[in-house]
Amino acid sequence: MSQRLDHRIVCAALLLAVAASLARFLLEAHLGFNLWDEGYLWYGVQRVLHGEVPIRDFMSYDLGRYYWAAGVLWLFDVHGIVAVRAATELFSTLGVVAAAWLVLRGSNGNGLMRLGLCAVAVVLCLLWMVPWWKGYDAAISIILVASLARVLTSPSPVRFLVHGVVIGVAAVFGKNHGFYGVVACLLATPALMLRVAPPAWRRCIPAWLAGVTVGFSPILLGLVLDHQFAVMFWESIRFLLFEYHGTNLPLPVPWPWTVHGDGALTQALLARWVTGGMFLLLPLFCVIGMAVVAHRLRRHGRIVHPEFVACVATAIPYLNVAFSRADASHLAQAIFPLLIGVLILPARGLGQALLRWLGFPLLALASLLVALPLHPWYQARTQPGWRVVDVRGDALRMSDAAAVPVEAVESLAHRYVPSGGTLLAAPVWPGAYALLGIRSPVWEIYPLFPRSDSFQRQEIGRLQQARPSLVLVYDIGVDGREDLRYAHTHPVIWSYVQTNYRQLESPRELPELRVYIPKLSTE
């Protein structure tokens, strides 16, 4: 392949990644809405635009995604949910571009064959980047692979420095991503030792540490300069590690042998089987990948396929994402190193033929069965009752199940929340605050985990100060667990609401919704 053709192929691959990402956004930008996780992100972006700080002023993800989205919204002077989706898609595109670059660099064959694999990688990445608000996490996992691959290809202090910056920035978007990036580096160290002469480590390791520090500097500066941010930052870590003892609400792994149907083979049942198979494939890829890498290292005495080594090293820590809450959306967040690794797996002869003519089609079919039903475009095409609802100036087409809560929140707020007032929405509707453009009266806007009495009393103090004129409690057991009802996870606040508020009749379409107004209020 000539140098000129090489440049053409690279440009074509990158343009393909950008164009496909734009097409996906235009297709789904005005489809679907979610008061749960989507609202959680949207509310945080709104509050950042009002000068508040995530973690310090409200419960949130890590800071990076909020400031990225808020910066884009501020730059273009837009504020709706579609604008937040556009900002997120812009970041996701960086991941898709990185995936195309990895496959282009790591695959074999002529230029057109490599470009074809790039197209497959782009489609698979966009297919698995669901739900859209997790595009940050998906893109970061791919960028970590690409950055590590650059180090493995040609180790130098400069590349170690850049990779350290990438890991630090990843940690700003999510502490877990920074941790996974560090673990991937440690796993790749034995392979690096075969490539880098000992004297280079004295320059590379300090460069890497300096890069991590620079990348993570926004958080470090916040910890030093903002006492309240530091307090809440460490408290959030303490709560998850030492009080809740976890990072997520766990779900059992849907292994294929645990999936049972009623005798008829339906698409839904097949999708569940395939989902279980994908959970099985994740650790299997890690084991096979390590064996392939070890074999190549023994045979050649050096790193021959750095992109594949980076995929394997990064896939291992990302297993935690998939198995911490074993559902399709968390599988999607962990699968990108596997997808890229399979596409560039260094096989020869019969193995290469089986991979291309059997492995790739099976991977594509499995992806369609598992990931496509998660897309709002597919849901809008296959589910009845979708209609257009105005969401703070954006016309969104959504299912009736999504529209009813939105309309209920708007209707109840219009009736009971005066101008300048607020409401309490618990436990799973943080998007209610964003929908109405109001500030939450409490810090914990997404109260899923059980909390201590002392924490709840602090929240009651905030409620007494804000005096919400409406309380909405969606009284369900999250994940079907009775112990995760709000009355059980936050009994002190629940008792406060029962004492100081009176319950109204629930909306007919939402019998689980408990509606309260202050006892001294009149309807």
C-alpha cells in the first residue's frame, strides 16, 4: 500500500466515523426520554450552567461529563435536552474515531480490506453506544485502548506522558475509568519490558506519573482550593466503599444456562440467551487474548500486535463494569475492547478464515439481537403508542410509558409549585428537576442506596430550609426488590414526609406515584 493511498484510507476511515456518528445522532436526537439516568445527567448540566459544582452541591457522576456538556451548551447558547445529547454525541464521536484508527492500524490486508473492517467497527461501536448518556463511558474505554496502543507501538517518555494525561482526564470523567487505565498499564508492563530498555524506564515512569497528575489536575485543584468539594468528594468514596460496600445495584449474571422460556423460541428469549452468551464471551476473550499475546511474545520476543495487546489489557479491568450490574446496558459499556480486539485478532490461515466468515457474522448478529432493541429508533419502530411531547422546548417523540410521567410531573407542578418554588422527587426521577428547570431541595437527587439516619437528618435540614410545596414519591421496589423502596432506604425522610405532608390521590395512569402537599396547604 503506497503512502498516498495510506493517507487516503486514513482520511476515509476518519470521515466514515464522523459521518456515521452524525447520522446516528440525527436519527435519534428527538426520540425517547428518560426521567431516571438521562434526567440525572441533564439536571447536573443545568446546575453547572448555574454555577454549581457536581459532587459538592448535588449528587452526581464525576465532573468531566458535566463540564464538557455545559461548555458545549454555553458555547452555542442552547439549553435543552437535545443540546445535551448533541454534546454527548460529540464526545462519543471521539471514541468512534479512535476505534476506526485502532482497527485501521491493527488489521491486516490491503487498504480496502482495512477500510471495510473500519466500517464494521464503526457500525458495531455505534450499535453498542447505548444508552446515549453513557456515550462518555464508551468513548473513554476506546480512547484508553488507543492511547495504550501508541505507547506499546513505540514507547517513549513523550508517549508515556501523553498516556498519563489520557488516564488522568479519564479519571476526571469517571474515577473508575482512571483506575481501569492504570490497571491496563500494569497488565501491559510485562510486554513493555520486552520492548523498552531498562534506562528508558527512568524517564518513562516519571513522565507517566506527571501526565496522570496533569490530566487529573482539575480534581486535585478542587480538592486543594475548595474545602466543601473535598469533603463531599471523599465522603462519596467513603460511602460507596465502607458503608454501601459496592458501586452499583447488583443484578445476577444472566448466564445462558439460567435463561428459561415457556417452550416457544421468541426473539426476546433468543436475545436473552445471546446476552448471556456475550457475558460469557467477555472473560473468555480475556483468557484467549492473554494466551495469544503470551504466544506471540514467546515466538517473536517483542510486541508484534500492540493494538491487540492494548485491547486485551484494557478488557480485563472493564469486566468490572459489566459484572457490577449485569444487564445489557452495562454489558454495552464494557464491550468495546472486545469488539475491537476480535476485529483485529492476529489469526492466520484457517483461523483467519473462520474468524472472518464465521466469527464476524456471529458477532454482528449477536450485536443486533442485544444492542439494537436498546435504541430508541428501533423501539419507536416496533412499539405502539409513541407520541410527541414537549420537553422544555424540545419536541421529543417517546413511548406512552415515558410520556405519562413527564406529563404528570408538569401537570402537578403547574398546579402546586408556585413560581420560585421547588419540589422533592424520589427516588428515581431526578429528571423531574431538569424538566421543570428548578433546583433540587436536597443533595441526593437519585436516592437509590440505603442511607444512614445521620445523612437523612442532614437532608431533612435542607428540606426544612427549601420547604418544597410538592413531594412526588414513585413508590416502587427498584429492580423488584422490596428493600429498595424509598420507605425502606430512607425511613427517616419518609417519616418526615408522612408527618408534615398530606397525601393526595394518585394520578390514574400512575397508581404507584405518591403525591404529597404540605398539611397547611389547600388544593
